[in-house]
Amino acid sequence: MAFRTAGVIGAGAWGTALAQVASRAGLDVVIQAREPEVVDSIRERGVNDLFLPGVPLEPNIRATEDLADLADCDLILAVPPAQHMRSVLEAFRPHHRAGVPIVLCSKGIERGSLKLMTEVLGETLPDAPQAVLSGPSFAAEVARGLPGAVTLACADEVLGEALMQTLSGPTFRPYLAPDLIGAEVGGAVKNVLAIACGMSEGRGLGRSAHAAIITRGFAEMTRLGVALGGQAETVAGLCGLGDLVLTCSSPQSRNMSLGLALGQGQTVQQALAGKRSVAEGYESAPAVRQLAAKMGVDMPICLAVADLLEGVMTVEQAIEDLLSRPLKPERE
């Protein structure tokens, strides 16, 4: 199973970084952007000035606004914001050839339907083999060629092996896993938890509170993943615990920086004002709350974040509610 050309749908920071990964792995790459200024920037200056400024792009990355230009690609990396995944895949449907794999690289849960991205793909392009790429990776670092490792989840072992070999490089190391659900839940929930860590940091609650949020948040992530049919071992890997640690540990994370602003007293509207890049945790938090209720999973940190983002409670109320919960065994 050989891949020679890759199409990247979505030219945000992460899509552009993955275009770099695919290009360095030896593929000819076409990246599709909604913004004409991004296409012009890549074509004329070899850089994505809007979403990844200052990072020179590989010369064999070609930019386009037209999804039809991806029709002949052997492999598709889908990287639109999670809440736009369905509409983007529907728009791509006339150009997709049956059997061409689609690797889902966006992290989130669809609001309204409460569907994972694999479910959205299954409904929009049912003849597309699926894989999920997720893990601890800041776009700017990956784009510059700094070392990193991710989870590549694929139920088809042969396809997964081929994708892993295709996308790996000297500084980009995918690890293969069969569990797409666990990989998706880890990527979606960690964004919500990163907002909680940012709020703690913004309020100056200390490193002990920070560690507690990560650890108890990981327990919430694992409970939801298992309830949905995923494996705890997957969530404990790069796509869950690894991504959680990274995203909760640096203001470079859009989600943590949102929480940091809220903890410092900004409103949600002030914290989001002027941002071109999406904080997926803001979009996914209501869906995580609904999905937890639907599955009967206890996720108090994620629920507090969702309530806070909707203005139902303040940061002070969220902290008080979490600390006043009944005591219980750690394993529960």
C-alpha cells in the first residue's frame, strides 16, 4: 500500500504543520485553505503568514482554495475545526474516490449530535477508510521539525501500518493503536481540561492544584472513553495522557490561554476577541457535558468548565463546588 500524494483539508496552524510532516516524509502535498490570503501567502512567499508566521514551508507544498484539487490525492488529512468537519467532508464528497483513506486530525465532539469525528466521517463518506492522528504536538514545533510523537489509531492493521510508515520521519514518530474511540476522546476532553488548568493558573492557585486538575481530569477522560467503548490503555497513551500534560502545561496552548484569561478576570467574550485560531475546548465543552450525562459518567471538572463558559457560574463558584464535593475513594 503506497501513498505518493497527500491532500490536507484545512490550512490552520495544525493543518500547515501536518503538510510539513507529509512533505518531509516524501509526499507531494496539496493543502486547501478557505482564506485566499493564506493561499497567496503560501504560493508567493512559501509561508502561512496568517496561522503559522515565520515558519518556511517545504517547497513541494502546493496551496489551493478548491477542494477539487485534492481529488487525485492518495491520502487525505482532514484538519478543519471539529465543529465544521461535517460540512467540510460533505463539500469534499464529490471529489473523494472510494477507498482513499481519510486521517482525522481535528480534536472535538460535534455539538448537537454529540458525535465523534469518526462517526461524522462514517455518515458523510462511508466508503472512506478511517484513521485518527492525535497526540501531544504544538503546531509551530512540529512545523519547524522539532521532535514529537503521536498516536495513529486505525482499526485496519494493514492500513495503519502503511500510514504509520508513510507519515513517520526523523523528528515525527507515530505509534500505532487500534482504538479510534479512545484516541478521539482523549483529544477532545483534554482541550476542556486545559481550560480548567488555565483558570487555576490565572487565579494563582499553585502547582498542587494544577497537578490535581490534570490527574483527576485524566480520570474523567478515561471514564468517558471506556463508557463509549474505548480502551483505558489508549487514553493512557500519547493521545490522552500525553496530550493532556502538554496542553495543560503551556500558555502556547490556545485552550490553556483561554482559561488563563478567564482566571485573570476576563469575560469569555474578551478572552476570545480577535482570535483567528479556534480554542476547541470552548466549542466541545457543552458537548462533553451532554455526552457525560447521556452516558452516566461523572465528569465534574469538565462540567464546571462548560457551566463557566456559558456564564452559569463564576470561577470562584466552580472552585468552591469542586472542593466541596463528597469525599470518595480515588479509584472512583
